[in-house]
Amino acid sequence: IEPFGVVELNNLLRQLIKDEEKEILKILQKITTLIGEKAQEINNSILSLGEIDFIYARAVLADKMKAVEPILNQNGFINRIQAKHPLLQGPVVTININLGKVFNILEITGPNTGGKTVTLKTVGILALMAQCGLHIPAAHGSEIAVFKKIFCDIGDEQSIEQNLSTFSSHMKYIVQILREANSDSLVLLDELGAGTDPTEGAALGMAVLDFLRKKETKVIATTHHDSLKTYAYLTKGVCNARVEFDEETLKPTFQVSIGLPGKSCAFIVARKLGLAPEVVLQAQSFLSQEKIKADNLIEKIEQDKKLIEQEKKLIEASKEESIEIKDKLEKELNKIEENKKEIILKAYQEAEKILKETQNRAEKIIEKLNKRMVFNKESQGPLLKQMQMISQEIKAEINKIKPERGLIKDQSIEKGDYVFIKSLNKKGIILSISTKSEKCKVQIDNIKMLVSIFDIEKTDKLNKVLDKFSHTGNDFSRGLNGGDSFSLSKIKAFKNEISIRHLTVEEARPILEKYLDDAYLLGVSPVYIIHGKGKGILRKEVEKLLNETPFIKSFKLGNAKEGGIGVTIVYLNK
């Protein structure tokens, strides 16, 4: 009997338990309502999570297999480079298979356990993996076609049933394949023509392949029938291949070679395993002459192929060696050419320097003689003529060693560049360049002068003072600070007119050339050339010289007040 003192307490406990159950039910109902409101979002999230999980699983699998993304195409082209079956563990011999470009049907022959069936399975499973969005265990650059249908007839187990049963099983699949396959299909056939009379099986095999060939179906088939090997040789779009077999170790290498049929190697294996030699010889005598000829032909082709491969390797090695020798010779030749250019350039600069010094010395001598009144104008003419002849002879000798234009072009010297004048051992800035006369106008400190383009070398910027000065303008007079007494005296002594009357053309030309150079360097423009009227011989020579001089801006004959046609007014570039 329940004690009276605890009756009330037990009643209270039972009531609290019921209240708790009611509250739990309310909470569950509320949660269920909330979940129901978000049912669609939750379902979508579950689907997305499943897709993400699938993508992650593919990534994990690809990483585990060291797989790569294949190049997909819709042209029926397969090029598997170093492919391997994804289920094979440990060190695996990779295979190279191509199909769909040169040929649509590939026949693989060779000994049993040589890897023919594994090759078929590898091609099939990698094609399916690629079409499922998976990476494949192969080398980078492997290509796989996207097929609409993939058919296979692969016998995995040896049958001890009657030939008819095995043959019927194969035919059942082949009938379906021939009915449904097209140019967008991949067909894999293992042991084509097996399970029945060899002659009839081979004939049926050829008919099946020819039917698929006409439909442009991509086919890989394995077989032992010699007739099918011959069919592959003689039929366009069909190619032989074989699995390699090491006759010394009696073990397959599992490598696939495209272009040659394989041999079953039954006699070799039997002899190595100890079968009596006379039995092997007798077995060989039972072979037909066609079979013997075919085997001998295959063996000869194999030997020829090995020789070709060896020669190919030798040619490749020779080619690489030739390229190395060629590169080495080209480097040596370029080095010699650079040294040659440098020697010629130095010789040319030295010769120009000597010529310039000689001309300056000659001018100074004549100037001194003029001051001393040693000889008159009549005796001066022959001397000037002789000087001109000597100068021309020196110039002709210098031109023989004149460097190529490439020496200046290689430097990419432009107006405004800072250069080093080698003959003067000073730096300056380019004011203008004349490729015609191969000279350039250079400003060195406060002096402007003409130098040969072969006497300059591009350099870094000068000091800040010269850099600042180079931006003050091209007017020579503004650049003078009164410190160059030679330049100032030359400006004061220079006249803007020159008379060459009574001189011959040979006498006048060198005098006029120097006068124009001085005018250009000193920035004097215009200048007046007085050549007289006469027969116009000097005037024509003046016009010719002005047209040849690059820094001449323009020229014209004077008007009546300026001397008429006896005077040419010349405007020089600033």
C-alpha cells in the first residue's frame, strides 16, 4: 500500500511527466513545421552536397591514380599516351594506342597472356572514365573521342563447353553490334573468329571487320588468325599491331607495337620448355608453305624495322650534334665579325683623325705664308690644287677601310642622345644627324662641331650642368659664357660672305666646303657666295655642292641690289 504521505507527491510527479511529454511534442511539432517550410531548400542542399561529394571523390581518385585531364574530341580520334588500367596495382607497363586518324580498325595479335585483352579493357574503361568526367591514368596530351555508343565482346573466362556454344555466345553479341554500331561508336572484340573452325572463323572475322570498316566504326580487335593479319596488310584503314614477347625469358613484355603483326610463338615456347626437338621440327613440317612464308616475311619485317629504328636514332643523334656544331660555329663567326668591325672602326677613326690633322696643318701653313706675303695668288693656285689632290688620295685610301653602316645603326643613335667622341675623348649631345654625309652635329660644352658618325659612341647622360645647358636651346651664341676665347675670336673674324671669283672649280670647292662648315658650326645664316656671272661654271658648281650638303636649308640667286646671278644666298639649318 502506497503511504499516504507520498500519494500527493507521486500524483504531482506523474502530472509533471505528462506535462513534459506534451511540451516535447509541441517542440517536435514546431521543429517539424519549420523543417517542412524549408523542405525544398533542404532537398536542394542535399543534391548539391551529393554533387560536391562526387566531384571531391573524382578529385581524390585522380590524385590517387596520378591521373590527368584528357583532351576530348568528337572526331573519333584516340591517342592514349602511356595509358594504364586503373585497377592494376604496383608497377604497370603502360601502353600507347592511337586510332581514328590514319586507320579506324586496329588488329592486335600475339601470344596468349601477352596483354591483348588487358589492352582492350584499358581502352574501353578509359573511354568511359573520360565520358563520366573523370581524369584518366595516362600522360599529358592524351586524346579521347566522345563516343555515343561503346560495344565490347570480351571473353574473360576459358570455356570447357563445346565450340558451338562458345561460338554462339560470340555471335549473339556481334549480331547486336553490327546492327547498332555506326561512325560514332567504339567496338572492342576479343578473340575474333574463335570458337569454331579456324578457316571459317577467319572468314567470318574478315567479313565482320569489313562491314564495320564501311560504316567507319572505330574498332580494336584481337585475334590469332593469319588470314586476318593479311587482311589488315591489304586493306586501307586497317592496321596490324602486336603485343611484344621476350623469346629469351619466355615472358610477355605487355608492350603494344603498332604496324607489325604478332606471332603466337608456340614452337618457341614448346622448345624452351623442353619439348623434344624432333617433335618441334615435325610440327613445323606440318605447317603450310603459305604460313611459313608469312612467318618468314614477318620476321624479316621485324628485323628491318629494328634496323630502321637504330638508323633513326643515329640520324637524330647526328642531327643534334650538327645543330650543336652549327650553333658553336655561328657564335665563333659572330665573335670574329664583331672583332673585325671593331678593328675596321678603329682604323677608320684613326685615319680620319690623321686626315683632319693634316688638313689643319696645311691650312695653318698657308695662313702663315699669306701673312708673310711669301707667294701671290698665282703661285697659291697650284699649291691648293696639289693639296686637294693629296686630300682626295688620302680620302680614297680611307674609304677602302670604311666601316659598314651597321656599326652606327647598331647603336640606335638619335637626335638628343648623349655620346662619347672617341677622337676628342670628350662627351657631347647630338644636335642633328646626316646619314647622307655620315656626319653629325655635336655640342661639346659651349662648342658645336661636325664629327663622323663612326667616331661617336652612345653613352649615359652627362653631368647635371651639361644636361641643364642642353635644354637652353640650340643657339650657339646663347651657350657661350665668355670663357671660350677661341670660339669668340672665330665669331668676330667670320664674315657672312665669301668670294670665289677668279678661282677654278678645283680651287674653289675645298675653300667653299670649309667656309660652309664654319658657318654651320657658328650658327651664321644666311651667307653670301660671290662667284661672278661669267659663263656660269662656278655658279653651277656652287649649286651642285649646296645640293650635296645636308645642313643647307635652302638657297637662291641674289636680286639686282644683292648682285644678281653673280651671287648665291644660302640659308643654313640652325
